[in-house]
Amino acid sequence: MKILFLHPNFPAQFRHVAALLGQDPNNEVVFATKVENPEWQIPGVRKVMFQPSRTPRAETHHYVRFLESGVLHGQAVFRVAEQLKSEGFVPDIVYGHSGWGPTLFVKDAFPNAVLLCYFEWFYHSIGSDADFDPADPLTVDDMARIRIKNAPILIDLYSCDWGISPTHWQQSQFPKEFHSKISVLHDGVDTDYFQPNPDAKLILPNLDLSDVDEIVTYVGRGMEPYRGFPEFIESLAYLQERRPNCHVVIVGADRVCYGKSLPNGETYKQQMLKKVPLDLSRVHFVGTLPYGLYLKVIQASSVHVYLTRPFVLSWSMIESMSTGCLVVGSDTPPVREVIQDGENGLLVDFFSPKQIADRICEVLDHPTRMAEIRAKARQTVVEKYAHQQLLPRHIQLIKDVANRSFPPDLSKTSYQLTQGQDLAVR
């Protein structure tokens, strides 16, 4: 099978699937991307680069700049497709992330190829992430821009042969008339790698918390309202009053990945540390971490806090649960799909820093009672989100779609992982 992956970042959601397909000598795997990430190399996967010829013009109406950017990305991929065809590579299937534009012209570049799209998110101005915070009301301009932002995704929904969405919540955001061609299949996590370590002690290159018994962790790509960073920082003021020996470790970059940046150029970290007086000797911002150090953080965690608007669910929450973390998560739809309050985690009001602190203290005060919840968190991931079960289904779905078998059957798979196949692509 010849397969072309399309994603602006490399390897993103496709890293494990691409790695397994690349290990099969019967496959020819090409990954076209805009951001090379040279530290990532996947044996058996050829990486080719595309680059839009320009950025959207300043005079373009701001409602359609995202669409113009998508067209420019699609145009760049079309040029790469022409190059690949001249070299004799014509894919049986193209598997691309929908939204940024790389998949827009696949059916024009490769008319006989099957197009499989990864549908991560469909934008709404009402009822999900955009209007979640009553303190941040939308303008009419916001609503119009959000509606038009779906234009490249709608083209993909029409053009693709099949789609995948990682959670039922995320699939539910897409128009109902397209649900019949979107399978729900999570990317999965490596439960052999993300496993509990009861004796874990947290030692990082510039931080030694090996003698600390109470460690609260927070992980995010950025520090932003979408992932409840301001509410989390406010909760630490209550926590520090009640837990004089508690330390907090925050993993992530001081940037905004989702949502709006502050208009004055200040970061949310800077804003919140001015607003909330904290003992910073017990709050540790460790930046982004490689997988090995990130694993140490969540294995040593006493309580892991995961907050999110009704938006895309982060891998980090499920990875944390896989290590047996006690997750205090926001009572929002993407989290409720995985966590049942008091069963395999604890749920809190996203907007209540005091309740967040109360539930953190509840965990720290009752370690024995929480042991069963930790075990069930791990069990949830092993049973529903483990690579060992989901990757074979993912590979089988790709094969079925490539053979134009619609709808693909996710209930069983003839594809099996073989001994020696490496899941830990990092």
C-alpha cells in the first residue's frame, strides 16, 4: 500500500500509525509536512516538505484570512503532489488532518486516491468553547469569523471518502448530516510506557522534589484560559493557605495555543502572577519537557489537575490516568466522556478555584480512599484507550478505506501487532 500523510506539523497525531505502516516493507509511506521537527525521524517514513508561497494578505477580509491560509497550504501540497507523481509515487490513500488546508486539493492532485481525513474540531459560536466564558462575550464579528472558519473543513467533509474523529464529543460537533462518514477512534496512548511507578521520586535537571510528599501537577502546551490556567493559578492561593508542604509543578510553555492572547502583549502567566500572591518557592514552572521527564512528573504526581473548555480533549489527561494519576478534571463534556466523578477521577466546576483547591485537598487528605480511583483510572485507559487495542483498529480502518470498504468495521480487526513492532515512537 502507498500512503501519503498530510499534516502541517510532524509527526503529530499520525506518529504511531505512520511508524507501524513504515515498518511493513510492503508499504511505501510518505509524510508531507510544513514543520520539519528534525529531532523526529521515523524509520520507513519519507518526509517531504511543503511551504505556502506567502501568508494571507493584510487587506484580505479578516473573516476569510483562515480560508485564504488554507488555500495557500492546499496549493503548496498540490505542488508537492506534482513532484511526487513525477517521481512515480501515486498514493492509494491520503490521510490528512482537516482544517489547515493541506487536504483541500487532494482529489484534484490524486483523482484515484482515497481521501481519509482526521476531523479534530468543528467550530461553533454557541454551545461549545467560544461562548463558554460569560466574562468573555462574543461580538457579531466573532460569530461571523467562526462560521467562515469552517469553510475548509466543510470542503473536506464533502470531498473525503471517510473521516476519523478521536472522541464522541468531538464527532458530535460536526454537522449531523456528515456523522455517517466519520468513525470515532481515539489515537490511543502507550500504556506500557505510561504506567504507574509507586516509588517515583521527582527529580528534574533543575528541580529536586524527591523529599516532597504532596505534588500537584498541571500540564498544557500553553498557559491559557482554554485550558483553565487562570482558574488553576487562583486555586493555588487557597491551596497554599491549607497545605504548607505542598509543591506545584507546571509543565508547558508561556504562550497561547488556543484562544485569544491578551491585547497588551502580556502573557497569562505574567498576568496571573501579578494578580494572585503565591509562594513561588513552591510553584515550579518547568517549561516544556521531553517525554521521559514529562513521564517522571506525572508518575510522581499526588494530584493532577486538568481543566478544559468544551473543546478538544488533550492527550495529557489520558496519559496521566494511564500512570495511575488521580485526575481532578473540569466538569465539561470532553472530560465527562472519560471521567466519571468519584469512579476514575474527580470533577470540578471549571470556574471555581475554591472547589478546585477543595478537591485537591480531598485527595491529599484521603490517600487510601483514593487508591481505588487511581486503579480505575488506569483500568479505564487500558480497556478503552490503549495503543495495543486501538492501533490495530486504526491500521485496519486505513486498509479498509484504502480498499473502499465503507463503512469500515471497527468491532474487529484482522490486523494484529506483531512481536518486535515498536509503539514507543518519541
